[in-house]
Amino acid sequence: MKVGIIGGGIGGLGAAYELAKQGHKVAVYERAPFLGGLASTFDVGGGRLERFYHHLFLSDKTIIGLLEELGLGDRLIWEDSKVGFYYKGRIYPFSTPMDLLRFTPVGLLDRVRMGLVTVYLQRVKRWQKFEGMSASVYIRKWMGRRNYEVVWGPLLDGKFTRYKDEIGMPWLWSKFATRVASRDKTFKEKLGYIKGSWGVLMDALERRIGEMGGEVHVSTSVARVLTEGGRVKGLAVQWPDGRHSEEPFDVVIATIPSFALPRLVDLPADYLAKAQGVEYEGAIAVIWVLKHSLSPIYWLNISDPEIPFLLVLEQTNLVPSSEYGGKHIIYTANYVTREDRRWGMDAEAIVAEYVTHLKKINPAFDPSWVEEYHLHKEPAAQPIMKVNYLQQMPPTRTPVEGLWLASMSQVYPEDRGTNYSLRLAVEVARQAVAAAQTTVAR
Ligand SMILES: Cc1cc2nc3c(=O)[nH]c(=O)nc-3n(C[C@H](O)[C@H](O)[C@H](O)COP(=O)(O)OP(=O)(O)OC[C@H]3O[C@@H](n4cnc5c(N)ncnc54)[C@H](O)[C@@H]3O)c2cc1C
């Protein structure tokens, strides 16, 4: 069977690898000049680094299994998670239940309440019972107003901006469930990284797909999904030299954001409404290459309306700085809508504004520490999982026979992650060829 795959991120490459192993003839088309999509990398200090910060949880079984299958299991490194919370000029450790109990910005009773609700949420298995509930209403009701004002409100606001009161509780539940599932035997939370970056995984997938006779094309856009009589017949492709061609396929799997699919193919009104109905937020990440470490924390949540970023993530507290020529790497990150003033700002303007706030994290910081900076923006970084999202989520099988969608907007209730994008795309790939084989047999 000939399968065309739109997108060369972890989903597209994972689907292609799975189908090539099954003996199908696959072709992946990626419009960017590099593979990896949201988990793509660039060079820093002689090492490779993700454009947007990436780590793994111990519960990310699908991607861990794939790394092992590709002979990359020994690349996985696991470290104790070092999470912090910045509030009113102080950094509070925020990794363990004891940290929570010592978190003085909220009173003792509120801390106990937050702890009890956290333990409860981590034990719930049937998340479906939260469908129809909003995360902000739930937190206010069960953890209380003070915990919402100090901790959860600012976090939801930073992550979802104007959508913060619309986010469904299953999304928040999944955050608690993932964290507890990432504890090792000693109950310590571990975070993982692929030594050499996610680029090592993308390279290995590209190589294996090629060895099995598949094709992977970069700088190559799909301009249209070709159909006839309601079924897929191929893809209209634009090649790096500007040439256009029509490539025949029995099955097409799109791993692009759901709102982008209707630009490539005509879809019936009900599916169209779902595909276009899921809104996405953008992300802005500034990568700072520093002479010195900013703090001992890996993931520092910022709860301060004066500071224009939501997160400070010090990569070199998870991965040794020797991976980047001894440099210390931090990300400052925001989630934004297109209307946000920061979306239109260039690297110089953003850095000039943000640099003044780094001193708040470490008073010893001096702008002379900054050796380089890089800005990355992504318009489709986070699908918005609103209340009753199950009713909104577009099905993976589209009404066009042979056309399937495997996008981040269909990863639910888990938060987006390379593990889940891979798991979804592999599942969709298996279903898509099985369905096409059944149709042919009929
Ligand atoms: C800020 C941020 C932090 C994250 N942190 C983590 C983390 O810590 N751990 C983790 O596991 N995951 C993390 N993720 C999520 C992870 O990156 C995604 O879940 C995953 O990479 C999505 O893979 P995908 O293949 O489904 O989609 P994408 O990576 O979006 O790939 C889709 C590809 O399709 C291409 N494309 C689109 N249209 C066309 C077209 N017409 N023709 C050809 N190509 C096209 C795009 O260029 C893109 O490369 C993070 C994401 C972001 C944004």
C-alpha cells in the first residue's frame, strides 16, 4: 500500500516508521528545511538543542520503547526533577509533598487542602467524570480561593491567557496523573532527556525509514490532498526547486494542526466545524546562552504579573553544560495569542525587555553574562482543551475515505507531548492501512 504522510515531526516520522516496518511504501513530506516539527533542534555551543524545551516523564512508555527499539536506549538520562515557584521575589522549591507543606505564601490549612486534593487527583483513574467541569471552578471549589489566587490562577493564566476559565478539568487532571506516574521506586519524580537531543531520535527514524525503502523529503510542502469520488487519490506536492507534482497514494495521514487540514482538502460541514473549531495558542521561547548558571532550579514557574514570562527553564540543570561547550542554557517562555503585544516583537526587543527581569531570579545576574540569544515562535503550540472537549475533538478518521488526521488536538486528556503524538500517530497509521485493506478486499 502507498501511504503519503504530511508533516515530518515525531508523529509523521513515527507513523512512517511503523508502516515501513509493515512493508508499506511510505513518503513523508515536511515543509520546513528540517525534521522534528515542534521538537526540532538547532545548534548551540557545539551541541543540539530543542527550539522549545523538551523533557520526558517515566510514564512516556511509547517513546521510551521506540528509543530502545532504535538502539538509543542508552541515550536516556534521568534526573531528579527540580521544580521551583517564584512568588513575590522568592524562589520556593515545589517538587515534593514536603515542599508543598513548606510553601508559606498560603496558610497551613490551605496547604493541607492543596495537598489532599493533589493526592486525590493523582489517585483518580476515571478522568471522564471531570468532563463538563472547568479547571478554574474545580480548583476554586476544592483547593480554595487562596490557592487559586497564588498558585493555580497565575499558572492557568500564563499557560492559557484569555482561555484560562474555559479549560476543562480533564486537562488539569492529566497534569497531576503524569507527575505521579513519573516517580521512581523511591517516590522521587524523575525527568528524562535524550542525550544529544530529540534530533538524535529524528535522525534515527529518518535513516531507518530510508533503509526500509521509504522516502523523507524536507523543504517540501503538501499543497493539496487530491480526491476523487470522496476518496483520497494522492497529494499535490511542491518541491524545493519550485516544481509541482501529483503523487498517487492509497492512504494519506496528516500530522498537521487540525485547523490547517481544511486548507488542503474540502471537508463536509460537520467535520470542518470540528477541525476549525479547536483553537490553538502560540508559544514564544527565548534561549539564553549564559556564562553562569541562573539558579539551581530546572523548571521555575513564575507567579508575578510584573514579569513578562511564565517560565524560566534552565536546561543545564537537567543536561550537563558540557553538552553545550560549558555554556549555561536557559529558556524563558510564554504562551500567547496572536493579539498579544509580544507576538509581534523581534528578538532584540524581547530580550531588551526580558533581560531586566532575570536579575529578580538571581540578584547576581548581569547582562554581561549573556553570550547569545535565540528567539523561536510557534503559532500552533498548544491546542485549547475546553470544557466538554470530547464533543469538540475532530475524529482521526476523516469523512474523506483514506484520509486520516493525527494531530496534537487529538491527544486528550493528556497534555501534548512527543510520547502521545507518537502513540496517536502509530495507532492511526495501523488503523488507516487496516481500513484501506478491508475496503480493497470488499
Ligand atoms: C513550548 C513547547 C514545549 C513542549 N514541551 C514538551 C516536552 O517537554 N516533552 C514532550 O514530549 N513534548 C513537548 N512538547 C510537545 C511536542 O513537541 C509535540 O507533542 C510534538 O512534537 C508534536 O509532534 P507532531 O508530529 O504531532 O506535530 P508537529 O511537531 O507540529 O509536526 C507537524 C509538522 O507538519 C509540518 N507541516 C505542516 N503543514 C505542512 C504541509 N502543508 N506540508 C508539509 N509539512 C507540513 C510542520 O512544519 C511540522 O513540522 C512541547 C511543545 C511545545 C510547543
